[in-house]
Amino acid sequence: MSDAVHANLEDLRRLQKAVDVAVQEVNDSLKKLQRTVERADWTDSASRNFDTQLNSATASVRQTTQRLSELKPILNREIQALQEYLRRR
């Protein structure tokens, strides 16, 4: 018995686009934040502590965007498989 196919091709494409947009928006925001920090006229022990904590926080966010990016090939495979299935139907 084979698995039944219950998927909407356009929904999968929208999901793929949403992942792309989310990753890009987060990366853009991180770059903007970094530029703002670099331009700030703030150099003391508190700023160094802030930089350390910020770098730790942004590293976690970057890991999350990396994981999201790793989902894209899964969606691509599913989209391709569904397209092939619909062609053969």
C-alpha cells in the first residue's frame, strides 16, 4: 500500500518562498543591527560586555537561519516529487 498524496503544490511553493523571505529578513536585520552597533559612540566595559552578549545572541539567531535554510532542499524535493506525481496522474 502506498502513501496517499495530500499536498497542494502552490501551498508548498508559498511555504518555500516564506522560508526564503524569513531567512533574508532576519539576515538583513542582523546586518543592520551590526552596523548600528559599530557606529555607536560607546566604548567602555559595559559596551564590551554588551558586545559579547550581543554576539552570543546573534550567533544563536544565525544558527536558526542556517537550520531554516537547510529545510529548503526538503521543500524542493517535495515540490519536484509532487510536480512529477501530478504529471503522471
